Amino acid sequence: MKHLVVVALALFTACKKTEKADSSSAAKSTEDKAGKPAAAPSGPFAAWDMPARQAAFQGAHVAPGSALGMWEAWEVAGDKVTTFDGTTEKQLEFKLISPCEVKITEKSDGGSSSTTHHYTLLDGKIVTGLGNAGSRKGPEAVACVSNALFTVDAKGACTEWTASMFDDGKYEQKPGTCGFKKEGDKEVFVATANGSESTLEVHGDALLSQQLAGSHSEKVADFAAAKAARDAKK
């Protein structure tokens, strides 16, 4: 009889745990469907306030497209983005993967394809487009240059991070070549990726390549305004 009671208690406990897990999962699913910002991954970059960056992306933008001279309307809602290139409107998956990279994924019956965009925060607003980008906090920095990501700590040590090919969301690290320096009377950030040195301009707490500084996204009131702004840039 004692054995039966023990078994019954064990089964009851297991059922309670399953119900709790299912309830949590359902709540998360409801939040995503409601269009609330999904939890932004932080990984090794938690110091750069990934949730704030995710929140700053929410809403409508007019943004550079896949090539120079091309523009798109975006509307970001949670982990989805609706895009319009003047011909086709699409709803795509939207995911911040670092403090200066966002991945946009299009899924179809044949699989999926992704594009990665560099971005930063300039005066609290998202800036994205074609070019390299990063952020600074005093002597510290994070920057996306080419297909590599660099961080500089408070002592000036540079680390190069490369996304793992086998473990999504994980990074491999090694000593890098990067840091702040003076060019004339201006401070710039330089990083060597794939054997080539790139320079980013310092705009307050934002680091921008010259190309991105000259042409980048703008936040607008809503998706209709983003479409109108896209048309005006043709």
C-alpha cells in the first residue's frame, strides 16, 4: 500500500510541473502574438542593454535597402518586421543578435534566407543602413566591422568576436586589433577585420562609418509615413 501512495504522489508532482511549464510557455506565446518586444538576447554583450536596443527598434522606419540608392519602409513589432520596397510587402522574422547587428529572416516552403544589418543608437534613436556601426561608453566600445564584432574594455584591451558556425547565438573570441585614436583634431575608432583596417567616426556615443553617417534610417510616425518617406527618396 505504501508503494502505491509513493507512486501516486510522484505522478501528481510530475503533472504539476508539466502544467506550470505549459502555462509559462503559453504566456510567452501570447506576448509574442500581441506584438510586444520579444526578449532580446544579451550573450556576452549584456553590458550594452540589449532590451533597450530592442525597444528602440519598435515602430516604423524608412531604411536603406540592399544596395545604394534603394530604400525600404519598415515596421517593427516584437520579433517581426513588415517591409515594403515599393513593390512587395513582406512580414519577416526580426532578431537582434548583438549590440550592433540585427538579423532579418525570410522563410518559405523551400527554407529560409537571412540578411544581417549593422545598427547603433544615435541620441537614443536607431540608425541602420549600409556600413559599419558601433557604440561607446567612455573608454569602452563595441563595433560591428565587416563580418566581425569588436569590443574594447575599460583598459583598452581589444577582443574580436566571431559568430559560431555551429551554435546559434554563440561567439568565438580572440585578441583583436582595434581602439580609439586621433586623426588630426578628431577622435575615431579603428578596427582591423580580415586584414583590412576600417575607420568609424565618433558621433557622441555612436560609432559610424562615413557611408552610414551620410545615409541611414530614420524613425517616422507609422508605416504609412515610412512608405511615403521611401517614395520621396527615389
